[in-house]
Amino acid sequence: MRISVIGCGYVGLVTGACFAEIGHHVACTDDDESKIAILRSGKLPIYEPHLDVLVEKNVREGRLLFVNNPGEAVRSSEAVFICVGTPPLENGDADLSAIDNVARMIATEGGGAKLVVEKSTVPAQTGQELKRALTVYSRKSGSNFTVASNPEFLREGTAVTDFLHPDRIVIGVDDDTAAKKLREIYAPILERKFKCPAHQDKCPAAAAPVFVSTTVNSAELIKHASNSFLALKISFANALADMCDQLGADVQEVTAAVGMDPRIGPQFLQAGLGFGGFCLPKDVQAFIRLAERVGIDFTLLKAAEQVNRQRIELLLAKARKALWVLKGKKIALLGLAFKPNTDDIRFSPAIEAAKRFIAEGASLRAFDPQAMEKTRKALPQISLAKNPYEAVKDVDAVVIATEWDEFRKLDWKRVYNEMARPLVIDARNSLNPAEMKSLGFEYYSFGR
């Protein structure tokens, strides 16, 4: 099928490349011409495991194109997937102006009947507004559009695997024609008729994904509800960690046993610096605002937000307790991305921690395997090291802010010898306390 993808960010680029990989012909476009220029040059504007191989292969084989002209992309397609950003406004609402701009473009440039699919995370009832906007904007062109919702459940760092091996594919439709077309688009994944480029012979999840068809309103609500519930689990684990600190228990032992209950599960019960990134924080805020607009006081989610906001202050409190005064202290920050296996620093707890340490007068030197360039542009006052060993040289403390495997595998004996004071504050609970103490480190973590 001929598909166009509007927006070449984390979601759009993965969506376009994976659709091409399973056999469709995909035209990706973005209003940021510099991003299209980067993609046409054979490079990627983001880091995501396996994505570079996928893009290079499908461009070479002619199934994936990057075009500057959005109208050209839309006119040549049977289905249009909207993957533009919906960042939070100051009041927490989702900014839907990009969706509106795309609707106007599709309506005037569409050229015939199209299936228009929301892939961006949007509040419930956005589909109704999108359909109305398409009708209004296409008054002169006479084009005909069907609107559907197809929320994404991609995790940065594993997005290619998540797309090709989902546990469920959710579509929101108001007619059988749209449902049939979306099922056809996803047929290779539903029938597992493709060779996984990310895992080859070690593909996860032997079972085919569940194909869930709902109304458009329900599909939109499913995405926000899923992310909000995950945020609740993370905040619960963090509140539990604070209790463990006070009661002399080990939060990892507690959550491991709690997670064995099949009604709960172990995922997203990791205590530490809290959740970040572009999805969970903004989706929780948008969900709270949506609830308020319809007269629901979602106190539960507000509490989860409050717990998450406190994590940075708790980290600073641990640092002050260990170092007494932060001003003038040399600190190495290991990790800048909001999670491992991505270069995304949007709403990153590590970046927020860096800002707080700098504000308190600490001398900060940081390293991240992938997020250095984006940090250099967003936070030019931070000193960046070439490698983790350079970052820790002669510092008074090391703070682990992102749980990269590279940091677990460091030669910690060498780190000990490089530091002025062997103090480690593990904000992600990624190291073994007994092993660190046996090496001679002062070691602090959350809830252990």
C-alpha cells in the first residue's frame, strides 16, 4: 500500500521505516526541512537501535522516500499517518496546533479519498475535531476523508522491536472500511510474514499480536490511560523506596516479590530518579486536564506527578548529606538521556538534576553514550567529558542519572583510583551495593 507519514520524529521515523520494512511504499515528510536534508544525506536526526539499518535498506530498495513537499507525499498515498508533536502547553493541555495545520494541508492537497490516521498521542475526542477540520478545510477541494486512531506504544530504545513485535495493535474506527484498510496495512505483522531485522532468528513474542478495534474516542483514551497507569506504577515504586529508606528494607527485594503477582507484574516497578522523556510527563498532564474538563478530579494522578517531581530534590538531599556543601564540589554526572538506548533529553530527570547541581554552585562534568550533542545545544554551560573515566577524574562524587549498561560495566576499581573522593550516588539503583562497598566506595541509592 502507498502510505505517507507526516512528521519525522521518534514516532514518525520508526513508523515509516517499519511500514517500508514489511512491504509498503512510504513517503515521509516533515515541516523541518533541515531534518529532511539530514535524512536524504543518509544520516538520522535521532538515535534509536536498529533504525539506521532499517532506513538505509528501505531507501536503497526504493520503498522509503523522504520528501520536502507534504502535499506531494499526501497526494501519492492511500493512507496518511499523522505523527507530529503534541507538546504540553503551560496549563498542561496538549498543543494540537500541529494537528490542525496538518489537517489543513491534507484537506487542500489530498486529492481524493484518503484514510487519515492519528498516530500522535492526542486527548479523547480529538478525532472528532480532526474530522470536522478536514470537512471544513476541504470545502473547495471536494476531497473525502475517513479518520481513524492508531495510538503508538513505542518505547524509545526498543521502538523498532516494539513496532514489529507488539503485544496489541489498537485501532479506533467509525466504519468497517477503515478497519479493513488498517488490518490490511498491519497484515504482515499480524500474520508474522516478515523477517525481523532487529533480532533475526531471536524474535521475541512468538504469538501474533492482538488486533483491538474500538471507537475513535476509546482508542485515544487507551493511549493516555496506558501511559498514566505506568506513571502510577513508577511513582508507587518510588514512594515505596522512600519507605524502605526509613524502615531499613530493600526496595528491589520488595518490588521483585510484589511484581511476581500476575495481577501486578514486574514492569515499571523500578525505583530511582523518576520518569521523564516526552511521553509520560506530558501525557499524565494532558490526562489530568482532560479529566478536569469533564468534571473528574483525578487526584490519584496528581499525587503520582507530585511524587515524581520530588525525586530530583531527594537526589540533591542525598548529595548534600554526603558532601555537606555542594558549592565548589566537583561532581561527575553519568547519564543525560532520560533513559538508556536513546539520545532523547526532553524532560530528562538527568538534565534537571544537572541544572540543579549547577544552580547550587557545583562544578559538573558529564558523560552520556548518545546524548552529548543534544545536551551541548540545550545546556551549553555543562562540561562534557570524552568518556566516563575522564568524567570521574578528581571529582568528589559520581552521580549515576541514567542506567546505561556501559556504566554497570565500568572498571569501578579504576574509577575508585581516578576520583578525589570515592563517593557514588546511584540514582537509578543500577549497581550492587555490596560490591561497591567492597571496593571501598561510599555508596548511596534509593530505597536500599
